Amino acid sequence: MYTLLGSIFVFFAFLSIYFSIGTSTFDTLAYANFTSTKQIAFFVLFVVGFAVKIPIMPVHIWLPEAHMLKHLH
């Protein structure tokens, strides 16, 4: 469930970018003129999502428990 939450943040960021400019190609993103508010929102969504998925400190505490549960079964 924890990694699903991280995925939802990243997915919402991608959807927001797609619906803002109508495409998701990197060539178009290089020339997109997002407001500073949107840029900050996208950054926060990606950082929170990837902090869970990578994992980054301090949200990495789930990782050892997940691997230990896998080995116990």
C-alpha cells in the first residue's frame, strides 16, 4: 500500500502535465511554459512519489520490513 501511494503521486504528476499541454513527449516538455506554481506542484508530486519509490530518507523505513516479511513466508 505504501508504494502504491508513491505511485499515485507520480501518476498524478504525469497526468497533470499531460492535461496541461496535451502531450507527454519530452520534446514538447522542453518548450512548455508552465507557471512557477505548476512547476513547484509538479516538483513536489515527483519528489514525494519518488521518495517512497526509490526510497529516500526518512521514508525508507518500510523497505527492511517489506523484505523481512518476504523472507519469513
